[in-house]
Amino acid sequence: MKTIGIVIAVIVAVGISIGGYFWLSQEKPQKYTGPVEKITLAASGDEGALVLIAEEQGYFTNNGLDVTIKEYEAGKLAADALLAGEADICTSADFVLTSNSFDHEDLRVFGTVSIINSNELVARKDHGIETILDLKGKRIGVTRKSVGEFFLGTFLTFNDLLLEDVELVDLKPSEIVEAISSGNIDAGLTWQPNVYNIKKRLGQIAVSWPGQSGQDFFFILISKEDWLRKHPSAAERFLRALVQAEKYVKSNDAESRRFIEDHFQYESKYIESIWPRYQFIVLLPQALLPVFEDQARWRLENNLNIAKEVPNYLDYIYLQALEEVKPEAVGIIH
């Protein structure tokens, strides 16, 4: 009888849980009726799919936002637009924040949009590269101040090579594809879909290795302290729209995948291979801080910044917006 009682209790608990989930999933958010605020967003790639889906599904509009999305092929370029005053918010990899933090103390991270593992180092066999050590003395394309630069540095270190052992060629992601395809460089470290396009062009002469050394990276939202201070409500509503997009993706995975496939005109084979590597989620996890610190130390050790000390990255986090919208997603101790 005791066992039966336990089973019944479990069934009741599960039923309540499912019922609660069903109720929450059916609850429709009320449309914002206050004044509309305009936001210019510099967005990069399918890593930021949530912002594109939020726009497509009308979540920005429903939250009183008129969002203009400017698309760039790299988060570094999106951040450049933010720094130049051409955007209010940008999406980029975590390392882009780190690489700019030494010179721009007013930058602030206020959420993630995804967690990803998509970087690879691809090389040409016909340029004498069969093993990782064959990279010594070779020309390697990389987008400087992007996450690709950090992953290339750690990749070389883990394989007993130094940055000084190779010749770095600073290129945009699309330029890496063209340069390695034409033979102007010997190898390149970049992310998807560039890796897919390189391998497709090179065919059997391509050799590749995972570029992230088992470490995922965060794709984040960056703004400036002054903008967030002047537009706290807009920042909250922007995150609320992304949280709604996050829920949509979880409930409509196939539809979301097809939308991104159509938006970027991807091949179905590509999107099916890369989609499982992406986790689309809005967070501010404690793990962000050691990631920033490790990346900053790497830049200092490689003399990529004049500064001598690692910044306090807690100062670069804006917590208030996500605490209002999704408090359970804020894991940063403060």
C-alpha cells in the first residue's frame, strides 16, 4: 500500500507539473500599450536567430519596440557598428566584448542569445598540411578581435605551437572562404557556415580539426552604459521579446529551423547539421565571468593589449533588465 501511495503521489505531482506547464504555455502575453521606442540592432549570423525570430513573430512590435536590424557577417563587425554609434545594441561572441573591453569601459552585456560550438580550423592538404604540426610556418586566415582569434590561439597552444609559429592573415569570414579556396592562404579558423562553404569548395583536399577545444562560446547582447541608463524600459522589453522568441523556438523547432534556412538561403543539409549545435537561450550565467577573465589573460599574455591587468568584468554586466524579465536566468553573483 505504501508503494501504491508513493506512485499516486508521483502521478499527482507530474499531473500538476504538466498542467502548470500547459497553462503557462497557453498564457498569451499582453500587448504593450505605452510609447513606442526605436532601437537599431547590429546583428550577426544565425547565432543570433532569436532576434530574427522575435522580429518575424512580431514580439518586438508587441512590446512597444520599433527595431531596425542591420545584419553583419561577424560579431566583431556588429560591435564596430555599436562602437561607431551606428547601433544601440549588437549581438556578438563573448570574445568580442573582451577584446574591446580594455579600450571601451562603457560596454555592457545584458544577456545571451545562444551558446554555440561551431568553429573549426580547415587547411589545404595540397599545401603540405596533413597534421596539426604541419601548420608551422603557414598562412592562417582569422578575423582578428573575433572569437576565432582566441580559439586559434588556444588551439595552437594545446598542440604545442605558438602564434609566432604561424603567419596570421586578418580577414573577414567571407574573405577567409575566398582566400583558402583560391590558395592565397594555407588554412583558416572560422565558424559556420563559412566552414561548411570552405569544405564544399575544397572537397577531398580539405583537412579540418574542431577549433574550440571542447569549449562552447556565448553569443551575447552588448550595449553601452549610457544607452541602458537612458532606456531601461526599452532594454527590458527587448529582452522580453527575446524570451518570447526563446519559448517559440523550443515549441516550434522545425518551423524555426526552416525560417532561418530561408532567411539566410542555407542548404537544407547544412542547417540540419548545424542546428543541434546551437542552444538558443537568454541567460546571464556566472560562467560568463571566468570566460571573460580567461580571454583577457590570453590577450595580455600575447601582448594584444597595452593594459597590464584583467578588468573586473562584473562591472561590464548590466543585470537589471533580465532580473525584471527572467530573474531565474540571472546566475551571476553580485
